[in-house]
Amino acid sequence: MKVTQEKLPKSQIGLEIEITPEMSKKAYEQVFQDLTRNANIPGFRKGKVPRQVLLQRFGSMRLKATALEELIQDAVKQALKQEAIAAIGNYQLRSSFEELVNQYEPGKPLTFWAAVDVQPEAQLTDYTGWNLKVEEGKYEPESVDKFLEDRRKEQATLVPVEGRAAQMGDIAVVDFTGRLVTEGEDESQTAPEIPGGSATDFQVELAEGRFIGGFVDGIVGMMPGETKEIAVTFPDSYAEKSLEGKPAVFTVTLKEIKEKELPELNDDFAQEISDMQTLEELRANLETRFKEQAEKKTAANKEQAMIDELVKHVEVDLPATLIEQEIDAMLTQTAMQMSNQGFDIKKLFTQEMIPQLRERSREEAIARIKRTVALGEVAKRESISVEPAAVEAKMKELMEQYQERDIDPERLRAYVEEDLLKEKIVKWLEEHSTVELVPEGSLKASEAETTPEQEESAENPPAEETSTTEPASEATASE
């Protein structure tokens, strides 16, 4: 079988395939054999239907089309094997199928054109000798005191207060009713109540950001038993869209004031909130954790800087199949994570929503593929690989850490291999570049790219040591 290759855009290979006379005849005869064995035609026994009757019953063009479908699939499969082409996904027929049916004559050669997606070839122009600035995660000694103070507030006991007005930091117990104020109204009470805008014995902490702007400030200075009208304006980005930016008046009755009585900062407190026996041990433990966290943040910033710089120097023409596969993987991962969190996936991933979700994911999918391709090109050029023993050790560690979860070993292995290889590539890039550590917040671009996960980690350090790798969502078995 004669095959001619042509390099096409979007990482495709065009194939001109000439089907031999023997192949074209064999495919056509096979259709007749299948029909003869299986056709149920009145007046004829199964397997004994004459050829001419089959032609009259099914039509010559239909039979040729059936034969041609099988012939094209087999020819493409044979061509890929013959030319040693590793195709991604299915082939695309570039010839008109209708014209091919008209041209097709069993026993005569037939030429058609098809295209297949292949793994993209990366053009990596530069990946050494960079001079990069990276923000350094810095340990702040006062963060230990802040952590302990926050835990004290969480463990605080509420004690009733009498004989004074409400002040910031108190817990106020109030009844309130809210009404919208419409233009031209003199008495807010004439307006209907805000749905869900009323409560009895509601406890609100008198602190900034705890309620709608102005509500807390209005309570400050009130005495128990006092009733007051507090004017507020709902924020422009309020959760209930119908209330965004609208003025309202809340009629508030202060029923009781409570203040927080913080537990004493001692060994008993340390035992209450941790496995440590003394406050000194807890402080030392927290200091170690914060320092480790700062080091991990620096390492994460270095990795991000290396990969961002690497992607700037790579040119790659991505095939559509690869992009669609990456979008599939992203949506599957999101669905698994949300399902693990208790969400009803069928309600979130509806037939109407899926096309929108796919389109929203396209840009990130392309970026992820470019990162993977660029890293892979460095690994190929510099012969960077991961030792099987390292993979096994990491898998064992993670399987023990997540033993209560249903983990797919094969998916976990793929995840571990990819993650360890990325670490080695990034380390190699760092060793062949110059990295200048600068204070946190000094690089605006880096600050803008800080992920929510990094911000949450910075504000809430773990009391127990945790792994930096989180494979559960990647490798958890699912239907």
C-alpha cells in the first residue's frame, strides 16, 4: 500500500493513501459475505440469497459505501503502522466521502486523503543562563504569637456584660428587621421587609467585616434594651443580586452584650489545642512549621518562576485532539473533587453547561499543555528521568498517607512519575540559571499570580506536618 506523508499545521500529518486493487475487492466481497449470512429476505433461506437479489434490495451505492467505510478505517490503521506514526485520537477524512463512493470500483485502486493528530514538536529557543528574581517566603516571628492569639479567641468563653454600652470586640445579641428604602419614601416602615432580613436572638461579633457595612458601627454605643434604626447600603457585589447597591434601614433591638474571656496562655492551653504538653513545646513546634512553610513557599515561587520563564521560550503548534483531551481531564478532575465535597455533579454538569465549561477551560488547558511540552523537551534534551525506586518510595508514602481513600494505583503512579520528573527538571533549570531572592510583595506580577491555595496556607499554617503533594483528587477511583 502506497502512503505519502505531508506535514500540516496544528501538529497534523496528512496522508495520501493508495488502496490496492486487492484490498478494494476484498472489502467489497466481505460486505456481500456478511449480508448473505445475515440478511432476512422473504422467499430465500438465510445464507442462500443470490448476489443479484442483494444488489436489488440494498442498492449498489449503499453496498459500496458500507465497504468503503471499513476499507478506509483499515487502510488508515495499516498506513499508521507501516509509517510508524503515533497518532493521537481518530483520523480525519480529508477527501469527500460521497466522491469516493462514486469513484470506488471493487478490484481497482483508490486514492484518498486523511489526516491524523500527532504529538507536537516543541521549538525551545533558550532554557539556560536566565537571571530571575523570585520572592522569598520569610518567616515572621510574630506569626507564632498571632496564631496563638487567634486560637485563644476561638477558645474564648462568652461572659454577659452589664452596665455599659456595646463596644468593638463584644458579642451583641440582637433582634432586627430590615426594610428597603425606596426613593421618595419618608417612613422606611412603609416598605416591605427584606426576605430573610429579620432575626431574633441573633449573635453578631462587633468587628469590621462581620455584617453589612454600617450595621456593626450602628450597634456600637447602644445600651441593652435600646432600639435603634440603622441605615445601611448593600454592597455592589452582594450575594443576593436583587439587593445589590440598595439602601435599607434595620430596626435593631440590643438585648444583651457579651464579651470574650480568653483562656490563659499556659501549658493547659497548649494541651487543649495540640498534642504538645507545654506551651514552650507548642511555640517551638509552630516556629518550625512556619519556617518550613516559608521555605516551601520560596521553593514554590522558584518553581513557578522557572516554568513561567520556560514557557516564554517555547513555540509549539498544538493539535486539537490534545487540547480536547486536556479539557476532558480538567473537567473530570473538577467533577471528582466536587463530588468528594458532596456536590451533586448531575446538577452542576448539565448538557447545557458542559459546552460553556469546556470553552472556559480551553485557555488554561492550552497553558497546561505548553508547560508540559516545554518541560518534556528539557527532559529529552538533557536526558533527565526519574528512578523507579524513587517512584515506588513516593507511592508507598502516599498510599500510607491516604490509606482511607479509594486510590487507583495506576493513576497514582502516573501522577507521582510526572510530579517527580517536574521536580528534577525545575531543579536542573535552577542550577543552570541565576536566581535572586527578593522580599515578599516586591514583585507585583508575582503577587498577582499568588494562588488562593498559597494565600490560605500562609494564613493558616498546619499544626501537624502535611505533604506538599495532594494526589487524592488525581488518583481517587471513580465511576
